[in-house]
Amino acid sequence: MRRSVSIILGVALVATAISGGLLLLSFSRSTREVLAESRHSAGAEFHLTVILPDDTDEFYRSLVRGGQDEALLHGAALELLYFGSIRGEPGLLLRQARWMHTDGVLVYLPEHNSFTREIADLMRAGIPVITLVNDNPLSGRTAHLGFDAEGIARELVRLMVDSATDEPHTWGVLISADGSGNPGWQGQRMEAVIRAMLAPKSNIRLLPTRVVEAGYFPGEQEAAHLLRDHSQLTGIVVAVPQTLGGVVQVLIDQNRLGDIAVVGIDFGSGVEDALARGLLNGTVLRHPEQVGATGVRTLMEAVKGGRVPEYSDLDYSAVDQRSVVGLR
């Protein structure tokens, strides 16, 4: 009996140590980002905290560049905190921002209605919070900047049908997952629009929807499964941000790019080149630098005591084989 209790206690201590170590690693990574930014922020009048999911994805890197340019115009310094896949890590960073007595927080939540208590604590401390893309109105946050998911879905359908012939087509549908691997709120809205708009098109058959986490490698893996499972596949609609690059790479690897029609969201590895070469139907560009600039501008208005709209839509635009030339 004593031996069993000792084993259980030992396992619990090891698990606690591992969990604590991972959180400490996350904190250390975030602290390094803050210190790196602080070297460029001497004399700044305002200090804003920006919390993002990833420091390697090009979308977030561009978002940061736009935010930094806007911050310079306002005499503000950005403190960048990033979270990974550790459960609860965004909450730790939100608490960290409160301990640091930041002037305001711009946060890209991992999913809708997450970390209500941490955001509410910041608001009670008099620190404005602006949420990006994923919202949490229950938290009492200051404002939300988001994309019109249904509008993006309509653009995806337009890109699909613009180049479609009257021949039968079979399309795979990828939508975004939430943190538990279930269909995300925005993903479900986009799927409903896509299926409703294409229902009258008797020559277009949509396969059962696949739920995918956002990112290059999940897109790569799911595209490979689609190609393996459906030899009659003629198109893929990637209604998942930051995932199109992985899908394109699989089609390149299997010599199917150009044979299979593809539409998606954002640029990514190989996407812009594939569009310019006429091998991709189109993508919906979310203009990440504008997202960062708008987020910082809105947060600064709130920090200075100005009134900001509770909800604001962020800009996006459809890019096809013709219009991509003007972006190069």
C-alpha cells in the first residue's frame, strides 16, 4: 500500500514538474520577446502588449510589422507575447500582461469565448483589451476586430464557380477546428454559406466536410488524405486560415497542382507563385499588416480614453490569377 502511494506521489510530482517546466519555458520565450522590444522602446509614452499564437507564421509576422509601424506613430512600444499549444498558456500571458501594468492589450484568442476571467481581470484593472478575429463578448472586453466569415465564404464560392465548367465536379471542403478538434464557430458559419450557395449547382458535389486545425502541416496532411481517399476529386476549398500553403505543397509533390482546382484563405508557402503561374484558382487575402495597424490604432484610442466601436470589420479581398500580378 505504501509503495503504491509512493509511486502515485512520484508520478504526480514528475507531471507537476514537467507542466511547470513547460510554463516556465513559455514565460521565458515571452520574456525574451519583451526584452528584445524594450531595447527599441526607450522613452516610449505608452506600452502595449500584443498576444499572438505564433512567432513563425508569416501572417502573424506581418501583423506585427503593421502594428509596430502604427505604434511608432503614437509614441508607443509593443511588448510581444506568443503562446504555443500548451493548454492554458494564453491565460498565463494575459495574467502576465496585468502584472506588467501594461497600458493596453491586443489579443488573438485561440478560440471564441476563451479566457473570460483573465480578460475580465484586465478590464477591472482599468486595462483596455481588444480581441482580434476570435471574440469573447462575455468577458466585457473593450472592443473586437474581426472578419466577416460569411463574406469570406461567399468570396470562396465565387472563386470556385468563376472558373468552373458545366462538367461534373467533386470538391473537398476543409473548415477550421476549435481547440478541441471540433468544428469551430467561424468554420461552421463558412461551411453553411458554402453549402447553401452551391446547393443549386447540380454539377458540383461537395464531399463530407473535414475539420482541420489551422496551419501548414495540418493542411498538408489533410490534403494528402483527400487525394488518397477520393480519386475523383477535382477541387479543394480550404476555408481555414493559414493552411493553404500546406495543401499547395501536397499537390506539387503529387504533380496534381493545376489538375485540381483550389481556393483558400491567405497567402503561404508557394501560394503566390502558384497563383501567378495560373495553377491556383484564388485566395482570400486578409491583409495582416492592416490587421496589426488597425488593432494598435484602435487600442491606442481606447488607452487615451476615446470611444471605440464595440465591433469593427477587418478588410479582406479576393485574389485570383489575374489580380495577383498587381500584388507582386
